[in-house]
Amino acid sequence: MRTPLRSSAEEPGSGTRIADGLSESISWSTELERIEVGGVPFRIYRERERSVLRFLDIARRWGARSYLVQGDARWTFDEVIAAVERRASALASDGVAGGVPVLLLGWSSIDWIVAFWSVLRAGGVVVTGNAWWSDEEVRYALELVKPALVLTDRPDRIPDPGRRALAFEELAAAPDPATALPFPPTDEEALALVMFTSGTTGLPKAAAFSHRALVAGAQSLLALTNRLPQQLADNHPAVVTLQTGPLFHIGGIQAILRAPLLGGTLVLSRGRFNPEEVLKLIEREKVQRWAGAVPTMAIRVAAHPDVGSYDLASVRSVTLGGTMVPETVMERVREVFPNARQRVSTGWGLTEAGGQLTAASGIETIERPGSVGRALSFVDLRILDPNNEGVGEVLARSPMQMAGYVGDDSPSMIDEEGWLHTGDLGRLGEEGFLWLAGRSKDMIIRGGENVAAARVEEVLLEHEAVADAAVFGLPDSDLGEVVAAVVVVRPDADVSRDELAAFAASRLSRFAVPTEWWLRKEALPTNEVGKVAKTTLRDAWPLGKAGTSL
């Protein structure tokens, strides 16, 4: 689906904002209604905000509370709002208005978040770039979305000399405006965000999201926990959340939107994921909730040699997601964070879906190990062409999914009935709980037999000598593909490929047992969101060294 980048909104004009009597001014319902967008029916909350900018306005109630923490920098809600007003006025005077796209390209930082809000406040569309991009990918993104401006922490990385780039610190120097900037008009179908997918192969695609989509995603998660804005008193205690995933992906955006509604403090890590930094931040900031963690992050924190020397008692909940979470990983997290044992939750979603589609509470993960939970209240799920075990591609439909890809005429993931073809394999069990079985494109076909890589990985992680594992197919002239496993062996362990093969054979079908092995001590390479980069491993496979041992 080709999606135009410019929204239908006109130039910024008068709008509404709240100042006093917040509890009376806000009314978010849990009651659903049906709407149609482009002929596609969605279920959505009857009472809802029509613009994500209202979130920042709601945040005025929290005043001097800390909103953002990174390193030694601490910003209150008042300070963030004041900075947004200044910087948005500067952007508006520079032509950012009426759906003009602005690319944010940089590492997770407080300035990045303030820039995010400032672009929206000026009436623009936020385009999130990936800080790990190569020059070629940056050039591709610039050509695709044609932003009027690039806000970045590295202006020298912009390969197009004709494209205007402004450093975050330059925008931060914006003076106080002479007059207040009018609020953009409220149009929930206007575009608010363009987010590039984080695929590990090929050039990324740009998924476009409306204000309606972002509002719906935030409202669904708050409704799930009975913490809608009008349900909170002004003295509602702040929850300190550690965000380890990058802000330029959907989990980061959800974290940015969540904190202003709950009055919570968002603690940001810096640069590439570092397990030692996570442990230090939890101890120093008394983190209560760890969010944005994928299984690889959890494995590395749990396996850190000094994990036992840090005070982690403050952690009351851990949310894992991003991919299928093996039960062995869940249990390791419960051991490391004993005060969160009943609240190690998980969920499932993807960028094009607008974020999280299912959720499982801590108790549900214990009672139904391996499940990623049930669909959020307005999410419809179905299984396409299930096999005898009920496993097929998971389709989803919700009001928070993307409007389409920007500037892309290739077939969309969304069919004409509005169903998003996720590419994930799964089955729906009793009471609507979903179990994932891997990626359809991550399926290994060995001699006509399908092997789910995720299932093989789950089994290998159960071995006491295995710290991490990645499984994928390698080409074979006879079978088409063979099952290959890269295994990270624990530092104090000694294990052979034959031992691991025998262990796997006791739990897997014969054809699913890896025949090619790469045993190593080094951690697995990951992409920018912490997922294992299987393409990198496949390309680096030791040629002629099948069965490599330590």
C-alpha cells in the first residue's frame, strides 16, 4: 500500500488544551465501539483522545516530578514541557507544520525525546531513523520520505549535502517564543509517526501511523492494568522504569507515551545494550520496572558474572517481548529478580501492528508457560491455514496498526479486509491464549519436513551448559536445508556437539536435531533492538568447519 507522507491536516490553528480540573476533563473509556477506516472495520474505545499531543498536556499535572533520567541529567515534566514549547516554536518558524516530515536520527537520549514531542507540537510528522544505519541506508531513507529537516546527534552523518540537518543541541538553544504557538488541529486520522522496520535483510520499510493508532496503543495497555488517566489521583506514586530498547523502535515510542500518562520516571540506558550498565542503573535509580527487554538481553543480564553483587530488590516487574520467550529464560529472570517473580510478564507484537498485540501477566506465564498471552481488548486474531496441530500464520487486526508503507508499491502486509499478515507462526489455545511457533520465514525445510527454529532453540536453552543459542538453515545439495545451531557455552562449562545432539534428540523429532554445530564462548551478535542477527551468523559460518568444537 502506498501511503502519502503528508497528512490531511491544514496549517496549525487554534486547538484545545487542558490546564486545571484534569480529573474532570479526561474521560477514557473501556467500552468499545466499531468504526470503519477505508472500509475496514475496527473495534476501538468509544471515549478516547483524538491527538497524541493531549498526552503531553495531561502530563502538566505531574509538574516537578522526574520524567526523564539519563546519566547525570534529570528532567522534570515541567522542564520537558517548557523545552518542547520553545523548540516547537523554533521548528514552526522554520516551516515545520501541517504534516511536514522531520527525521530524527540519533541514539536514545533526552534530547531525542524532547525533539519527538517538539515535532508533533509544531504540527509535523515524526520520522524515526535507526542510529545503526549505514550511510547507504540513511541516503535511502532521505530519498524515500524526503524530510524537510533532519534532527540528529551527528549532522556529519547526513550524506545529502542539500538536506538541512540540525543538531539536537542547536535546537536546544532555541529562545523563548514571543507568543504561544497555536495547537495543531485535532484529526485522529492525520499521520503522526513514520517508523522504519528493523528487518535484518534488505532495505527497511517505512510504516506510517496515525494519531488514532498511537492513542489506541497507549489506551489499551493502560486499560489492561486499570490505570486510565482519570483513575489516577494527582499523588499517584511514580513508577521508575528502565528502558533498554532503542527509542527509535515501537517499544521505545510506547515508553515515551506511557510515562506522561502515569506520571512515571523513564530511565534511559546509553548506546548499545550493556548488561553491566543495566545492573548499575537498577541499583542506582531503584528501578521498579524493566521494560524493552528481549530474551537476549535478559539472558545476558542473568549470566553476568557479577549479577549477585548488585542490589536488585527494587525491581517489581519485568516485561519481556520482541520475540518468542522460552520458559527457561522466564525462569532465569524470576531467579535474578525474586521480588518480580509473580510479575515477569510477556507479550507479542510487531512494528507494523503498532506495538503490542497480546499480553500475559506474571501469573499467566507461570500457569501457561510459553504462551504470549491473550489479545488486547480491541485486537482480533485468527490463524491462517492451520495444520493438524492448529499452527498457522497469525493474522491480526486492530486500530493501532499502520496505515501502510510510505512510498512503497509492493504488496502490503495488510490485506483488503484489514488483516495484518504478521509472518509469525502460532496457535490459539483455550480462552484465547496464543502460543508462537517461530517465524514463517524462519522455518527450516529439511527434506520436505518443516523445522521451527524457535522450538530447537528453546530445547537447547534447557541444557545446563548452554548460555544462548541460535538456529537456522544452511543450504544442502541433498536435503535442501540442514539444521544448524550456534551455541554459546557457559564460561565454566564443558560440552561436546555429540552431547548436545543427544540432548536435543531426546526432545525433538529426528529431522529437527541440528547436524551442523558451531560451539563458541563469544556472545551472539545482535541487531539494534537486541535480537540475534542470524544473517550475520549464517554469513560468518566457519566454512569447512561443520561440527566445530571449542
